[in-house]
Amino acid sequence: MMFDWAYFVSLFSLSAFWQASATVVELSVLSWLISLVLGFIVASARQARPAWLRGASQVYIWLFRSVPLLVLVVFIYNLPQLFPAAGGLLGNAFIAGLVATVLAETAYMAEIHRGGLLSVVKGQHEAGHALGIRFLGVQRLVIIPQALRIALPALVNEFITIVKQTSLISVISLPELLMTGQRLYAQNFLVMETLAAVAVYYVLIVSVFSVLFQQIERHVNVQARRPQTLAEPALAALREAARPLPLRPPAQRPGEPSALLMKNIHKAYGAHHVLKGIQLAVAPGEVISIIGPSGSGKTSLIRTVNGLETLDQGEIILFGESYIVAGSRRETAEMRSGIRRIGMVFQSFNLFPHRTILQNVMLATRYHLQPADEAARRAQALYLLDKVGLLAHAEKYPHQLSGGQQQRVAIARALALSPDIMLFDEPTSALDPELVGEVLKVIGDLAREGMTMLIVTHEMDFALAISDRVVLMEQGVIQADASPAAIRSGEAEPALQRIRQFMGVTESAVA
């Protein structure tokens, strides 16, 4: 038996096949897009806090990944026998096939999305929270864009799977490619030629969409982008457009409340009690360095200040008003308002990798509409980047910068909302020694400008030079709270002797 090439070629001018191809494309695209959205919802439910929601999503994924699509298609198409009211909708082969495909693919898409969500590091959530962005805002602006970029190759592969699975819908007489081919070879018995043409049509559809998705992947691949350092003429224009932020209030006046008051703060992780009745008052404009051995509770303490860690006991008061109380509901209006008055710089920078440096600095101000005018927000962001010496890198992405530069961007981002208090969680510990100085200089400039700051640090000389007070924490309690002058004095008080010993302040330095 010879292969009928003339017949094979003629099938590519047959309108029925092109109409069937359009049906395959329409069904595939709709199924993929709907499953993409529903799968993300199921994946989010899979990671939600309520146990019933997690359980329901797990059952859904388990069930629809277990049932073969062919069985599901036949079941959905025949569902009107049980529910006649559904006949007007599910009696349509295209609709029935779409519903069945979406039900099955949502389960697979959910697991793909879950992998993408789990790949977004926890620090991205925390950075969004520290900027006062609510949960849905963090998801929309920070988490979802990154998760989709991570999951895109697997999502593209799932689309190709959907295209091929549309052939199963022929079982309910949908006139897609396979059904069209079956009708032809049932008449002329040219099975091989007809199925070969069907295969070519599928290859053509997959090839066209593969090229399209390659372009999309190339477009969203931030790592491949290489914006250059701005030249001097462009810098001059940006400096001309830059505008300083509103002036910060002066230092504490007599009778005014503390900027921050922490009362009887307790925090435990399981059986490990990390904070044990901390009492700490911070005056406006005061700079406090918190030092201590690893595991002493330093980072846990400042993370309670902006709600990254909950309190087991105690209260935090911000400028004389109750801000966080142990056991109270999270995400209250008072708490959200307070978080916006507190900027935080993380040890690991936590810049948003999918956004440029300028976009990183502007993200929170755009979300909060602070100020309301976009041009003013951009002008202030440019001013902050110039302030930290990175205006020339405004259009670059975080992966193009050194660690020291990334940390300076993080400082500019934290300053964008004009906070009253700045928190620094070991801002130099992740940096190479030669990059430490550039970050410390920016922090020193903020101290001289009167910014209220709590700094967790291992830079002892820097702490003595910049701080109004140095707090030593050990085993979850404050062992010493003294000014640099008192530390350098010759007093024999045990607390001062301990802090001198920890900081390496020698007797000759004290003398």
C-alpha cells in the first residue's frame, strides 16, 4: 500500500481542518487561561491558615488529578441526565469539554503555582509588610509577579499538554482535529494519510504558540535585562527633577512622649523564650544600637516593633498612642498606620528583584498615594537615590548591583514614606568588608539629620561613634543600657564592665 501524498497535501487546503484547528486553539486558550486563574486561587487556599480551607483544596487537587480526563469529559457531558436543568449548557460539546478540562487542569495548575509561590522567599512578604502594604497588595505587587515568572516554563508546558488533550473531547463529538480526521478516513479509509495531516496540524499549533511563549519568557526575564549606568547629562536632568521629602520633626521637646515605648515585651518560639520582659524607651531623634551574642533576641526585638513578630505579652506605644498590644487582632487600622511611620532595613536587603531600583523606592508611595501626585512621588524617589549615591543606577535591577549598593537602595526604599523611626537589622553583616563603609556612611548621615533609629549591629566602633545609647542583650533580657560616654568612663558598675568586655573596650581606651 502506497502513501497517498496528493491526498495528504490536499488536506491542508480543507476548510474543515482549519475550522477544527480554530476550535482546538479556542478550547486550549480558554481552558489554560481559566485554569491559570482558578489554579492560583486553589494554590493560595492550599497555603492558607484555616485548616478547613487547606483541607478542601487538598481534596480537590487529589480528586481531579486522580480522575482520567476522558472519564471526566464523558461524565460532565452526561450530567444533564442527573440534572436536566444543566442540559442547555452542558449539552453543548464545546462547553462540556471546556468545563471538564478546566476542572482537571486547575488541579495541575494549582501545584505549579504552589511551587512558584514557595519559591518566592519569605523576605519578600516581610519587605511588603514593612512598607505598610496590605496582604492583597503584597500579593498583587510583589508575590504574584515573581511566582508567575518562576512558574512560567511549567505553565507553558501545561498549555501544550492541553492542546494535545483536546483530542479526547472527540469522544463527545466535538468537531476538533481528531474528530474531523476520523470522519474523513471513515469515508475513504486513508487512515495513515489523514492522521499524519492531523499530527501536522497539532505540530503547527504547538509550534506557533511555542514561539509566542518564548517571546513572553524573554520579555519577563529580568535577569537578561542590562540597563546601563546613566550618563552625566541624564543625571543632571534627574537631579533637576528631584525634590526633597518633607522635613522631619525636631528632637523631643519637654513634656512630649517617647517616640517608642516597649513595655514588658515577651516572645517565645515554642518552649524557647527569646524575649523576657523587655522594657525600652526611645526618645525622638535618639539613636540606639542593640548588640549582643547570637540568639540573644536582638532581631526578634526589633521585628516586634513593626509587627513582623507577634507579642505573647506586653505593649508597644508609638508617640504616646497604643500601637501593638499582645493578643489583639493583627492588621488593625492603628497598626497599619503605625507601620507606615516605621521604616525597616533588612540584613538580606529584600529588594524586589522584578522591579528597577527606582520602582523599588516608589512602590510603597504609589500604593499609599503618598504624595498623591505621581510626578511628586518620582521626584522624591530620585532625591532619595541621589542621597544614597545611586541616582546613576536608577534604571538598573537589583541583580546588577553590589551588596553595598543594594543595601543603600533598601535604605532609600525605607525612607520613601518619610518614617519617624528607622529599624536596621544587622545592615552590614551580609556585606563584604570593603562594602561596609558605604552603608555605615549613609546610616551616619541619617543620625546626624536627627532620625530616630534602632540598629542591631556587630560593628562595635560604629555603635560607639553614632549612638546615643548602646543596649546589650543576652538571653532575652537587657543586661546593660548605657551611653558611649558611660561605656568609655572608668566606672566599675558590673553592667558597664560586661558591655565593655563584649565590645572589646580595653582599659587603655577607657582611661
